[in-house]
Amino acid sequence: MVNLDIYLWFDIVAVLVLGMVSAGVLIPKILLISFRKRLFDRPDERKLHHCAVPRLGGMAFLPVIFFSLLLLTGVSLLMGDSRLHLQIGAEATELSFACCSLIVLYLVGIADDLIGVRYRAKFAVQILCGLFTVVSGLSVGSLFGVAGIGVLPLWAAWPLTVFIVVFIINAVNLIDGIDGLASGLSAVALLFYGVELLSSGKYVCALLAFATLGTIIPFFYYNVFGNPQRGRKIFMGDTGSLTIGFILCYLSIQVARTVPEAGVSAECNRLIVAFSPLFIPCFDVVRVVIHRLRSGRSPFIADKNHIHHKLLAVGMTQRQAMTVIIAAAIVFTLINIWLSRCVNVNVLLAADILLYTAVNIRLTRRITKRGGSRIH
């Protein structure tokens, strides 16, 4: 990792704390407004909660992230450290389009949480954000040896990048099925991306990762440990999952195209380094869509066939299922990155897919032996 001086350490800690404090102040206010205006996610046969819970927690995410980053940039300039300002200037095009994408997704998420938005409209907006990404100059320009393919021409890199943006946003959105799962998996990925981008000298992107991590931590507390009877529990809703999904996608693409000068990850396959933290939600959405299509159902109609539903069906509580999946994501990421130094990327990806498939088959058999798909 590159040497970090006192100013950069201050920036890292400050943006993390700013995010935590700001979100910790804002989320209770959103809870209060939600109860006063009766803006709830009400239980039904598909949902796991049994009482009305506000679903506007994601409304805190984007304002807090922007506030933390902008305040830190201003303070850094006052302290005489202009590096953040210079790097922001150097990456102004990418950052500008990324901010536009975040604002659009944030507004669509709010509309969906309050009145509902058709999935076709959400897909159109996600595709627009993918186009913003490639127009800004940010794209996945290589498959890093997958199927023997390396550098991609623009006519292939741009559609691939748009697909990745849409895919990851929806993967994060769909994994948000039990308390703490989407935010916990996102927190793991954000911590990893923050450290990786710091080691690559991408300080602005690293600070975005830590600002988002700081924002998620208070939400995770209210989402997992909040008491719904006392009005202390909240969901992130589509506002949160769309916002976090795009940020994770943006950071993963930055990691994929940036190689640190030294360190363990410098010797690793960049595709594995960039996307391993997102493999579980990405694999899960592919499996679920295939299952729905094979069953003759629309891939856009929600069901209870996600990995967390299966863990619940074999007898785990929500908190146990969340802990198991997050722990698996951490181990999965570390092992994949370590093995990518010496194992062919195609062999590694095939092994990952086989392992994930075997785990799901095993869970399905256990559910069958238990005599059904009862959810706890």
C-alpha cells in the first residue's frame, strides 16, 4: 500500500465519522416523519416482517454521502491540502456523470418507495445510468482472460459496462430481503474497495467508499437491532438499494481498471479483485432468474427462492442467515483473491459457480426433507 501521510489519514477517519454521525442524526428524523405521515412498508404474504416498518431509510444515504465528501473537501482546502481538489479536477468528467446517475436513481427510488414505479421505467433509468458511465470514459475494457479474452474494443466494452451497471444495481436490490443483509454485504464490499483504492492512489474513490460505509453503519444498527414496536426499525427501500448498488458498481469498475504499484492484489486477476465482493448477490440473482424462467414465471415477479429464503427455510433466524451469508462473502472474497494469483481465472470462476450451485442444491434437499419451505 502507498504511504499515507497525516492529512490522508485524517481524511479517511473524518469522512467515515462524518458519515456515521450525519446518518445517525438523520435516520431518527426520517423515522419520526414516517410515523407521523404513516409511510410504512406493510406486511403481506411475501414479506418476512409482521408489523408496519418505515422503508425510507435510503433517503438518508445520498445527502449524507455528498455532505460528508463536500465538507471534507472544503476542510482539506482550508488546511492547505489541495490533493483532493486536484484529483477531483482530474476525474471531473467521471465524477460528474456518476453524481448525475446517483441523483436520478435516488429520485426514482424515492418515487418507488412512496407511490411505486414500474420495473420497465426503473430498467430504463438504470440503462441511462449505464450510458452516463460509459460516456464519462469509465468502462470495463477487458475480460482479464475470461474465455481467453483480454482487451475489448469500445463497441464491446460499452455494452458490457452498461450491462454490468444494470446487473449489479439489481443484484443489490434483490438481495435486500432480510434485515441487515444488503447493508452488511455492501459494508464488506465498501471496506474492501476503500482499502484497495487507497493502495492504488485513487483517493477520491476511496473516500467515496468510506463515506458510504460510514453512512451504512447507523442504518445497519436501526435495521438489524431496531425495535419495530418502539418505532426504531427502518428499511432502506429502493432508494437505498439503488443508490448503494450504483456506488458499488462504480467502485468495482474503478478497481478493475486500476492496478496498485505494490501489494498482494497487484499480482491478482483484476476481474476477481474487483467483483469478488459482489459474487454472492450476483450469483444469487442469476440463479433466481433462471429458476423463475424454468418455472414459467416472469423473472420480475418476486418470490421466496433467494439464498436467504433457503437458509430461513432450513430453520435459521433472520440474524443467523444474515451472519452466515456475510461471513461467507468475506471468506469467499479473500480466498478468490488469494487463488487468483496462481489459478486460471476460468477455472476459478467455474469452481465458484459449482460451489454456489452445490450449496443451493444441498439447501433445497434439506428443505425437502423438512417437508416444505416454512420461513422463520
